[in-house]
Amino acid sequence: MLGASGAMLTACNTTEGVGEDIEAAGDAISDTARDAKD
């Protein structure tokens, strides 16, 4: 039981990390688009 909850917690942390990576990439794309527009 403890192993399963540990695996779920790890998966949750991994998903959160991927979300942050995607958000950072989106911010970089937005900044590039803004710079190109100017």
C-alpha cells in the first residue's frame, strides 16, 4: 500500500514538472512573438 502511494506521488510530481516545462516553453514562444511584432 505504501509503495503504491509513493508511486502516485512521484507521478504527480513528474506531471507537475512537465507542466512547468510546457509553461516555460509557452512563455518563451510568447516573448519571441512579441519581440518579432515590435
